[in-house]
Amino acid sequence: MNQIRNRLPQFTKNADFCQTKYNRLLIGSFSCSVGYIYTRRNVTTLTAKTRLTPQVNATKENGFSWSKLWQYLKKNWFSLCVGVGCAMLAAFFNVQIPISLGEITGVLAEIIKTERRMNINEYWNLIKDPALKFCAMVGAQSLSSALTIAAIANVGESMSSEMKKDLFRSLQSQDLTFFEMHTSGDLIKRINDDIQEFKSDFKKLVSQGIKSSSQTIGVVAVLYKISPQLTISLGAGVASLVGIGTVIGRALRKRSKDNHAKVAEAQRYSAETINNQRTVRSFSNEDLHIQKYSELVSSSEKSSKELAYGIATFQGLTNAALNSIVGGTVLAGGLLLGGGHLNSSDLMSFLGATQMLQKSLATLSQMMTVYIKMTISGDRVFEHISLAQGETVQSGTKIPRWKMLGDVIFHNVGFTYSTRDTPVLGDFNLRLQRNQTAALVGTSGNGKSTIAALLARLYDPNEGSIYLDGVNLKNLDAKWLRNEMIGYIGQEPVLFSGSIMDNIRYGNPNATFDDVIDAAKRANAHDFILSFPDGYDSRVGERGAALSGGQKQRIAIARAIIKNPQILILDEATSALDTESERVVQDALEANFDDRTVLIIAHRLSTIEKARIIHVIENGKIIESGSHEDLNKKKGAYFNLQKKKE
């Protein structure tokens, strides 16, 4: 597997190199305007096909648009204006540099022609004006370029910061169904990579794009002023290069599309293998994954080489065409010079301006590609910024705590996960009475955890209703419900990197230190916390890696009870613990059952013997109910479950 890890960056780097090279040569220096629509359609199609989350696709309504972008830019309109203005000034001064160089060359040519001997003062008097003009143009161009970069960087950083905040806020307002339909890696990529790419492309587009556009217009005007004949002949050469770029560019786009798909497939497989290394190792399937990954990499390698060969051919033809244009310009200029239609100073200025025009047009072609990339990244970002708020996070009414009783009724509830076709619950009915402990038991896959998730309003039922004190859960403020009224403790508690204090206070950010201590004592966690050198300030590590399973579970209990919930949900809260840890955690839980509505889901039947009522769930239905003693006397489903456990 180390060989895989070592080779992965190499292949990724090669693939990125080919993709970057393709983008730069997308229109062959000048064919951007001809192939824009074609390119936009193909690149967008490619992105949609290789995306891991096809459920949300950019449209005109929720994708990138300049009006949406302006909402972020207008906050820094002054810096934006400074950046655009300085970019245009930099372009103007750039055009003046070859002209001033031509004037210097004209003075030198005159000195050579007259073969005149002179001292330094005489030479300075002749060269002073064009030399000072050249220095002034260089200094002004450098200053305006620096101001452009600084101003656009200020705009870009502010814009990306606001976009990240809005995107993260939008994602946090989605239902759990949304996260089940989208991979965490893709969502993280949108927050980090896509916004970073969008910012980078935006800064290039504004600074270099405006500068190159202004410079191109100015250079063409200067060229035509110097020699209309040479300008027209230059235009003919440019037209031929556009034809080359259009024909070869289309073939390269298709090749790049295939290459991108193969590289992405290899990357996904490697990430999946490395992220699930425990499973791979437990089945001793390292060789299987190595073979599969090698096949994928070999396929992408072949595709990358074919793309590279095409790029090499494209580059060679493009360079030949560009050099032919320069050579033709020199020959035609010599003819005009010999005929007295041009002087040496004008010819040197024309040649210098021609080289500048070549660079400007090449930069413009890259800017069109940058624009296409920016809109694609923008689509991926704005389509999620524009998402509507999920139903289970929308605001609603609140029941004052002094009026809260804790009566829960499931009435004809039906529910199907968005990732499945088979219903989990159908016409399900259940009542949880205030201040009583109820338990749900049954084999896996019968809907017990789904019932708990619906009660916590992590999901809304597809059919029927759930009532809390006679109020439909859909009409209640979901954030208030989960934050203040319901305490949820699952089988595998998730702790955040930070201190024990931070993790307990996560249940109630306004809790005092004494509140945290009290919650820890009630969760039977205070003693082991004090045994750590830093006590409550001890770091728990990523996902609580520095703690044992029982310790993590007791901190999770403290986190749940610190908000004093009216309803406490325990979803397999002790099933992953050893016998000793289970007893400690169970004691901590039972100490907090008084004056609360408690719902326990358990596989270990010993943990629910004290429940007021036990419901046996099978195929999403309650098939048996009663106390532990009553159900044992019936010798039905509950009795059989006990026998199987024994």
C-alpha cells in the first residue's frame, strides 16, 4: 500500500499537468472566441458526469451569474474600481514601452548612420528624452501593475471569505437527507477547493483579462498607425492560426474529457481504499486493491500520454505558425523599409508591438479558458449557496418549558429513506407517556433507530404525524426542539477535537463551569475526568481517540443531560461497551430518568428490564407490548428474543 501512496501523487500531478496544459492551449492562442460555446457545453457536461453528487445540478436559476457575484463584489467596489483602473493604466503604459524603445533605436541608428564621434554629454543630450520617457513608462507600468494585484487581491479574499460563510451556512441548514445523498468529500471540496479555484480564476480574469484586452486594442491601434500594410498582413496570419486552433482544439477537448474521467476514477478508488483500510486489512484484500488500482492507473496513464501527444502536436504547429507570422512581418517590413515606406525606428517599434500583441492574444485565450473554469467552479458553489432551507431546520412555534409535559404520539406514521425504495415504517402508531420510560426491542433493520430519529426530528415522516403535547412536530421549531427539549445519545458517541469541558458544554454553550461539573457527576464521569493530568481541560483527540469507549459514552451522556431535556432518547447507548463499562454507563443513565420521557432502544435486553413498557418491533410494526414480567409470561416474541440472546 505504501507503493500506492507513493505513486498516487505522481499520477495525479501528471494528470493535472496535462489538464492545465490543455486549458492553456484550448484555443491555440487565438481560437477562444470561435470555440467558446462548444467548450462551455462540453466542460459542463464533463463536470456533471464525473461529479459524485449528481442530485443537484447547476441551472440558470441556482448556478453562477454575474448578478449573484456582484452581491459579493459591491461590498468592495472601491478596491474593484482601483484594480480595474490600474489594470487599464498598466496596459496603456505597456503599449508605450515598445514605442519608446523604438525611439531609442532610432537615435542609435542615426548615430551609426552619421558615424559621428561624441562624448558622454553629447550622447546624453541626444538620448535623454527617449530614455527618460522609457524609464517613466517602465516605472508607471510597474506601479500600476502592483496596485492592480493588491486591489484585486483585496477584493478576491473578501469575496471568497463571504462565499465560504454563506456556503457553510447553507449546508448547515439542509436536512439529513441532503447529506445522505451527497458525499462529505464533495461538500468539503466545494467549501475549500471550488471557492479557492473560483477566487483564483476571478483574480486572473480581472487583472490579466482587462489588462490584456486594453493592451490588445492599444497595440492594434499603434500598429495600424505605424503601418496599415503590415497590420493587414499580420491579420491574415492571425486568421490562419485561428483555423489551426479551432480544428485541433476540438479533438483535444474530446481527448481531455476521456482523460479526466479515467483519472477521476483512479483517484476515487484510491481514496476509497485508503479510507477503508481497516476493512481491506481485515479481509487481507491488499493484493486485490493493488491490482485494481494498477489497472485504473495504467488506463489513465495511457489516456494521459495520448493527450500529451496531441498537445505536443498542437504546440508544435502553433509555434510554427507564430514564428511564421513574426518572420513574415520582418520580411514584409524589410521590403517596406527598402521602398522608403518605413524608417528603422518605425520598424523596430512595429516588431516590438507585434511581440506584445502575440503575448496579449495568447493571454486572452487563456483568460477565456479561465472564465470557463471560473463559471464551472461558480456553478458548483452557487448552486449550494442558493439551496432552500431544509424543512427539519426551519423555524416554528415553541412550547414554554413550564407548559411542557412530554407526551408523544406517533399517528399512522409512514417513512421511507431517500436512499431506499422499501418503506421502513407504515401506519406506525406509538404513544410515549410523560415521565415514563419506554423501550423498543427487536432485530436489526426493523425501524427502531428510525423511530428515534423521527422523534428527534432529524427526519420528517412521509405519511402521518408525530405529536408532542398535542402539537404536530412539523409545526415546532426544530432547532429549539433538539437544542432544549430532546437529549439524544447514540451507540457511537461523536466527540469533537478539543477539551472535555468543550465537549460537555457543547450540549449547552451557555452552561457555567458548575453546570459542567454537575452534569459530569450525574453521568458518572467526574472521577475519571479528574484522574487526567489536565482534568476538564484534557484534550480528547480527534473523535475522542484519547478516551475509552465507556469514557466517551459517559461524556456524551453529560453532554445530553446538561441541557436538562424533557425527552431523553437512548439509541443502543451501551451496546458497544464491555460488561463492566456497560454497568457504569447504565447506572449513569438510570440516575437521570426521573421526571423525563425516556425512549430506550436496545439489543441487550438486560438494559431495559426496568422500563415501564416494552414494545417489540418487527417489520416496522409493534407486535407486542408490556412490562418485562408480563412479556415473559406471554412467552411470545419478547420471550423468544431473550432465548436467542441467551
